[in-house]
Amino acid sequence: MSNITLPDLPYAKDALEPHISAETLEYHHDKHHAAYVNKLKDMLPGSGLEDKTLPEIIEATAKDDSKQTMFNQAAQVWNHTFYWNCMTPDNGGGEPTGDLKGKIEEDFGSYDKFREEFKNAATSQFGSGWAWLVADKVGGKLSIMKTSDADNPLAHDKVAVLTCDVWEHAYYIDYRNRRPDYVDTFLDKLVNWDYANAKYKGQDAGVEGK
């Protein structure tokens, strides 16, 4: 029996306004995220992966071309759950806090340099995809990566610390074609540094089914 379910948002749908609207979250969470969950649940029976966690499904399907469709659904369920938690309505965004503050300064030279690299990854990703702050291991060296479509750091043996969804449905209602403005708002007003610090330390693993 699959234990894959659509998680609730960690805040009310209007909690991120005026930066991200309730309408966007209604479509993005209730329609797009839910569709990935439902498609994955439909695909699991008979796959031998029915009792696996999301990360286990992602690991089992990531490098198997015959299971690409299942990987896409599983990775998108995980990616979206991670993304919701990367944002907070409570004094989000701006310079990092906790251990990540010093680590970002160490690995990027400054917060401003990190911000520049992260925004460049998010705005230069052609088509649909994601921008990520990742570590090579829990508590390890930080770097920026971008992935296309459903691809994510788990498929590349990286620890995901922070992500920004740059599929158009993440921002088009509120920002139309102004992806750079959406990314600026994400970084300056929404980033949940408490969550990112927890992920960097290997904590809060249960949130995405890990």
C-alpha cells in the first residue's frame, strides 16, 4: 500500500501575499502538486516500489530510462514539498541565519555573491526547472546547481538545502514573464532560512518523506 499523499501547505494559501498570491498556491499546490501525487499513486501498483518512501522511489528510478515517467512524478512530488517549506510568511528572505550564514560566506565569498549565483541559475534555466543550493554531504561544501523539469539533487547524490521553482506555473499568475522579479522576491522576502539550516544539518527529514 502506497504511503504517498499530498501534504498540506505549511501555511495558509494567502500567507505569502503580496509576494505569491493565494490563487497561485491554489493552482500550484491543489492542481499541479496534487496531479503528480495522483499519477504516482496510479503507477505504483505492481511496480515493486509500493512500500518505498519518495526518496527511495527517486533513487530506484533516477537512472532507469524505462522508469523515467515514474521518476518524473516522484521527483516532482518531492520537489514541490521541499519548495513549500523553503518559504515562510514570517520574516522570510534576506541574509541567511544560523550555521548557513558563515558557510555561505566561506563557500561563496559573501551573501551577495551567493545571491548573484543563485539568481543567475534560476533565471538562466531554459524552460522548466529548479534552482538549488546544495551540499556535497550533510554539513558539507555548498554549491549552486540548476536542474531541468523534474530532475533534483537526490538523483545526483547531493543534499538539497534550498530550492526555487522556476516552472512558469510557480509565478506566471503573479509575475507573468518577469521571472527575475519573482526570483528577487523569493530571495528577499520568502526564503525560510530556518528550514534551510535544518536541511543542511540533515534534520527535518520527514517533511518530504525521507
